[in-house]
Amino acid sequence: SILARHSFKDADTRKARTFDHKLLQTAVVISVTVGFLAIFFNKPAGFPGKHFMSVHSLVGATALGFMALNMLDAMYRQGANPLKPKLTWVSNLHRSTGTIAFVLALVAIMLGLYNRTPVVDWAVQPIQFSLPSSWYQMDGWSKNTHGEMLTWLFIVSALVLLLNMLSPGAIRSPPLRRGERLEKKTT
């Protein structure tokens, strides 16, 4: 969807892509919810601290918030029938929050792969932020499971995906011009 935006000028193709987007995003919401609950209720042994103490978890929680806001905006604009995509609504809020959620999710993934250092202590009043001396060292599940080289490959792959998705490219068609309308195929 980030790549396509308004790249389909005929209504049938755009309607199909909108429906595909909706199904894909529904699968994403289900997967993210299951993943979040699995992590929240099954904290790994030996993990320091409580939930939402690392930069990775704070960025991830923010990404989830933007994803939820984006989903609610789409549901509101889509109307009563979730199976029939409307092509008439355009929302800068939907596009912006979706892009922000995507960027934050990939940043959270990269941070989680690299390091799981707690930086927030919620038990102390007032809440304290600290940066341990080992904050820059790679540590965590990915390094322990796959090794440092493969973890760097995962991180670089996520970064390449992020840059590819956000960079303007030749795969987008030009936007509709003023007065130009989506047309149904007549074949």
C-alpha cells in the first residue's frame, strides 16, 4: 500500500488492491496482537526488568498505538460494510499514521534484534531513565540464537526494506491530475 498509493487509475484494479490491502492489514493486526500477547505473557527467563523498559519495547508500543489509530480511522471511513472497499475516501491521517506505524515497527524490530538493554525504571518515583555502560553492545535473543553476523544481516535487511518502502521510486504511477477520474475497464 505504501508503494502503490494511487498508482491504479482504473476503478476495478484499485478496488481489488484496496481489498487486498484490507485483508493483508487484517492479517497483520491478528499477527501483531498474537505476537504481543505471546511476549507479554511469556517473558523469557533471564530477561532483565519488567515490560516496557527498553527502547525497543517503547518504540514497539508506540508503533502499536499508531497501528491501532490507523485501523480505527480506516474502519470509520470505510463505513458499515467491511467487505466492499470504498474508493471515494482519501485520508492524509490514514496515510500518515500508517507510514509512521510502519517506520516505528521496523525501527522496533531493528532495536530488538540489536539490544534489549533496559533504560526505564518504572518502579522508582519519579520514573528514572538511565543508559547503562553496555547500551552499545549487541545482546539479546537474535545474537544468542543466530550469532552476531546473521543478526547484522537481519538488521541491514530491515533497514533496506525501510529505505526501499519510503523512497520515491519508478514503481509508482503519477497521481491523478485535477479533473481526472478513475475509470472502469471496458474489456
